[in-house]
Amino acid sequence: MNINWDLVLKIAVPLFTLGLGKYLDRLLEKRPRLIIYLGHASAFTIRGNPDVVVHTHAVVVRNAGRQAAINVRVCHHVLPENFQIYPPVPHEVVRDPSGSAEIVIPKLVRNEQVTISYLYFPPLLWSQINSYTKSDEGFAKTLNAIPTPQPAKWLIVVIWSVVFVGVVSLLYLAAVGIIAVLK
């Protein structure tokens, strides 16, 4: 079977250009990109007379973009009285008469992250506290943090290269099949 290299190039070059353009767009993008990591929620029983149950969880707010995020708003259905921001950054708490509240951080520079830790008592649960996070540039992406080992960068490149070759091969075979059927 002869390989039609002209057809292969006509299929592969636009796909490669598309992938390269997407990668360069992501690499050179000049905007903030907020990411929220929801940490582990836990409950402690403090022994005493009577025993006291205390709940806690943390939220990490990170600017993974290439530009500062302005007016980062961490919004809450209910904001417990006991919370801590680390590292300490300037912030303002804006409370609503309905009980909801926002922690407003004026600026998060690129690659900066802050951890907001909450301490509260039952019947309040972690799922009843945080609502959403946004900045002047848009909403944050929320990730549930589960510690997992990450594959090496070279392995990811190899895997995506094999996937690319596979897609190009399938497209080539489909094009050859269509040409054969049409003849």
C-alpha cells in the first residue's frame, strides 16, 4: 500500500498548527486565572465535660494566571466568625443582612495564593459555608483537592504525542477509505 504523503501533510499540518496555536495561546495569555482548591473538611471532638464538637475546613485561592486578579470575592452562604487568612493579606468582609458575606481581597498578583481556614460548630457543615469565588475578570474554577502523584512532564508529552499520531492516522485512514469508496 502506497502512502499518499500529500494527503498526510494536508491533514497533519492543520492539526499540528491548531495544537500549537492553542498551546501558544495558553502560554502567552495575559489575564488572571483564579483557581479554588477545596481542602479536607474535618470534625474534632474536644474532650471535656461536656464534649464539644468543632468543624474545620480550608479553601485555597490561587491566581494561576499571568496578570493580577483585582477584587477577588470569596462569597459565603454563611461566614463563620472564626476564620483566618494565611498569609495575611489586606481584605475586607462585606456582610449582607440576609447572613451571607464576602471576603474581598483587593489584589492577588500572579502565582499568589492564600488559604482561608474556617472553624465552626454544628449544626453548620462545610457545604453550607462557601458559595462561589470571582474577581473583576470572571469566576474562579473550583477543584476538589485529592492528593495524587503526578506523572513526569516528559511522560505527558510522550502520551499526547502518541495520541496525536493516532488521531492523524485515523483521519488518514478515513480519508483513504472515503477516496476508495468514491472511485
